Amino acid sequence: MKARCFHRVSCSLRMGCCAVLAAVLIGHALPACAQVSPTTGCEVPPGRFLPVLVSLGHETGIARVNGKNVKAAGAGKVALWGAQQADIVYESLLYRDEQKNAAATRLTLLFSDALLRGEKVTCGPVRSLRDASASLREEWQGVLAFGSPMGRRHLGEAVERLKADSAAAFDLVDIQRGDLGGRLKGVKAPSNLNVDVNAVQARVAVDSIAHPFAFSEVSDAAAARGAGAPAASLTLDWGDARYLARFAWDEAAGGYLREVAGWPFACYPTEEARMAGDETAMVQPAFANVIVQWVDYDVPGPVIQNPVLVGEGTADLFVGGRHVRGTWSRGAPQDRTIYRDEAGREIALSPGQTWIALFPANAALIF
């Protein structure tokens, strides 16, 4: 593959993670001015915990790889910006046509740590509301930003519940929400809607009381215990070559680097960089954990598929370069999803960023 000038971001809190691990290893308590993030397991400053989730588009664009043009989700003129600051990236099926070998996915990003650190956080392209994003907002008891009216049919029960909780929903297309985002100049619609994540969080006074994920005390704890088998790479086939995603473990980056249709997935760090269109400024996030959560999908309409995220099922977790076979369960919309190994013990994630694929049964995982 032709070398690209992408900057690698192994964990936006990597220094904080190292500080937490060092304190644990030498038997010292964390300093009073720090706390452990419930979403990444990294060290963050003390402050309010109110995750902001954003529904992002994941359309296909043209990227240049090895002197050839390839069609890849999230590439070219539909590239993401600000995603490197997300604690968790969820990917869910938007639609699938098996006869035509066509499919598309939608992303939901969760931001918390960067907000606690006081960073400016903006991201895009913000797209329309889907049931997966509404359900994940309930799980984390945060707030959700999206970019379309909420009155469309067939959007699911979680969307209906969100309508009754207007304090948790921010429609950026609504003229009254204009101070929360806007269209980027020089970027073609609809992949140009930007959200000011800090401003969205500031609109809500309450804090989240969601339970945190479980994290290992050291990033390679699973390997030290001999838990799981080595997993240098995994491939997710959603049913469309443009969305074929491969995650490869990179020891130097401390996480899995994602590749889509042969294009190394990267994003612009800011909306200003996106408007400038300078691909050399793009950053390539590395994910300490990749979770393949096998879920059923409801099909309420011809172009809409909604994942069923309350219930239980199987899961494949790739933690710190190793694979653990397990299960997932979520008892109610306000409950956290818990991942357990085959012995019923909760699986501890490696500190860092996590990619979670809400994967349909008729798709293929290869590792």
C-alpha cells in the first residue's frame, strides 16, 4: 500500500493511561486531582460525567491507494472529522440488500474524556437519527446530537422514547439549535454538518449515573494471564465491499488500526482541517479494544434496519491483541451492556479507545 502521511493516535489519553498503570504497578494511589474514566479506563481530570453521543454518517467516497481509486466508507469527500477524540465508536447496520451485495452502516460516537480534559470537541458529518443511536444514549444516560427531524416513521421504540425526553435530544437541523453546529464551508452537503460537542453538553444540567465498563489493571493483563488466543487481525464483512473493514494490531500504536476496502481509515482532527481538505493532517486512531457484538435486527422499512440492543447474545472481543469468546447482556434500556467470558466472568477491557460493531447474524467475521 502506498505510504500515507496519516498521524497515528493510539489513545487520545495515552499519557493518562500510562500514569494510571504506573500508579497501580508501584502500589500508589492515584493523585487526588485525577479519576479513572468509566469509558476508557484512562486517567482524566475530575469533573462531571455526561457523555455526548453523535450520530455520524458513514457514506462511501473515493480514496487513492497504490495509485488506484478505491471506493471506501468514510473516505474522500465524506471523510469524518473529530472522531479521534471519541472514547467509543459504535458501528451498526443501516441497510442490507443481500441480492445486490449492497449494504451501509452508520456510526454513533461517544465523547467524554476529551470533555473532561477541557478540549474543544467538534465532529461530523452529523447525520439523521436512527434507533441504534437513541438506544445507546439510553444506555449511557447521556445526550444525543443528530441532524434530521424526528417525525419519520419506522425509526424504532428507542426513538419514540427519545421524543418524550427533549432535554436529551438535539436536532441540529432545527433552527432553534443553530448555536450547536452548522454547515462547513466548501464541503458538499449532506456530509458537511458539524456539531459543537461542548455546547451540546453545556445545555444539560444533570450528570449521567451509568455504570462504567470493566478495565484491566494493566493494558496487557489478558496476555499476562494467558487469557484468549493471539489475534493479530480481524475482518468484518458487512455484505458490501465498500464497507469491508480489517483491524490489524499495531504494537507501536498500542491498538488495532482500521482499514476499509484497502484504505487506511483516518479522519481530519478538526472542522478547520476538514474545510482545508489537507489529507496530510488526517489522523489514524488506534483502538485498544474491538468488540463484535452479535445482534438481531428488526426490519421496519425497506431501507431501515434497527439493531436489538436489549437482551443477550454472543460476542467476540479483541482486547489488547488477543481474542476472547464471550456473551453480552443488557437487561433494560437504561442498563449497561455487560460482556462476560464463557465462564460467566465480566471481561476486562484494555485502557484506551474501543470500536464496537453491532454485527448482524448474516454477516461474516474472519480472524
